[in-house]
Amino acid sequence: MKTISANINVMIMACEKASKSLIRDFGEIEKLQVSVKGPSDFVSSADIKVEKTLISELKKARPNYSFLSEEIGEIKAENNEYRWIIDPIDGTLNFLHGIPHFAISVALEKKNEIICGIIYDPIKNEMFLAEKEKGAYVNNQRLKVSSRKKLKDCLIFTGGPTFTSNERELSLDEYRKISKFLPSPLRKMGSAALDIAYVAAGRADGFFQRNLNYWDIAAGIIIVKEAGGLLLDANLNPLDADLSYETRVSFIAAANQKILDEIMSQINE
């Protein structure tokens, strides 16, 4: 990115500082104190440390901005115009099992519109970022979504299956049905934020998942858009930032226009 705004610079520094403890904890994974928060959803001491560092650094630079974060919830400040959206570790289960595929995700809203976002993979040292009308980048290299036009030639990422049906992801039965109709290979990587970032980078041709929280996808929304991709909800409406704290996204799909049309057509069948 040729010019980095003050807000993006603040986000970069906060993510880099928070990643230091995360990398250390990843190297000593067996020593972490872990508690079960729910089915397929864990919280670790690493989550909490990363969140505290992010909030501390962002608040230091922008003391009047509000927050929405996965672990601590919503923090309302004087300035209701701006709000940070934070997922301290997206891919916690990967992290807890020593799998190096997880990310820190931070986005910034202005009047309910996402204006910039960062998805940072601290292990691979890849920082995906985007700012409204300024493009999307990974480590200063411009991002562009895949240009493939036939679904049969594509690699699609998803959040399914699970072995028991629950509100978070696709059940195994649903996954099998979708797999039967989609002609392309499906991959479950375990981090929605990185899945979306990889779509923006053209590494994956598309992504779909249901029942995600806003902080899972906030940064990814602007990164995919600025990389030339599209995101749709279950009703085929463009997925934008007009979401409240209580709202969960019932379904999201991301790809280029042609592939997105095919994905939605097959899934709706």
C-alpha cells in the first residue's frame, strides 16, 4: 500500500505487539490453561492476553473509540462514530492443537461502515489489510481474487462439516449433501478470517459458511471487496457492515461474481 493512513498504522502496531505473546504461547501450547466455552468453541489464556493488548494499544491511540470484541463484548465510548471490531484469535482450536493456521482480526467502523481491516497471521508473518477505496494487500503486495470462471476448476473453503448438528457450522449430513452437488474440492481450514483472506489473495476461489459472528468476518469483508470480490448473504444480498452487536450472519459466501453465482445456485438446490 503506497500510503498508510494513521488508523491502519495504529492497527498494524497493535497487531504486531499482540502477536509477540501469541507466538510465545504457541511455542508452549501444552502449558496453556484452557476452558471449554461451548461446542467447537474454546477460550484460552492466549485469547485473553491478545485481546487485552489489542484493546490497550488501540485505546491508547484512539481513546474515544468504541469496541466490539469476541471475549469482552461491547465497550461503548464517547465517540459513537467509530468502533473497533476485534477477534483476538480466529482459529483458536487450531492454535490449541499446535496447528499454525490462525489469525488476529481487527476492523474499524465509521458510522456502521467498515473503512479498514487487518487479518494478521503471526506464524507465517502475513498481514492482509485493506482500506476503503485504496485496495487490498498482503505484505505490500496487491491482492486480487481468483479469475477462474468454472466452479469445477475451483478450490472452495468452508466451515463444515461437524459430526453433530449445531448452530455454529454445517452438520455432517448437510456437508455431504452440498459436497454431492458442488463439482469442486472443499477444504475446512479452521479459520474463517484466514479463509476469507485467502479468497482475497486468490489462493482459494471461494468460501461459504453459516452462523458466523460479526467479529469473525468484519475485517474480511473489506479485504475481499477491495480485492475485487463479492460477498453475499443467504438471500443473495450484498454483505455489508450494517450489522448490530446482536446480529449473527446466518450465511456468507465470497468469491468473484461468476463463481459466487454458481456456488449459490448449487447450494440453493
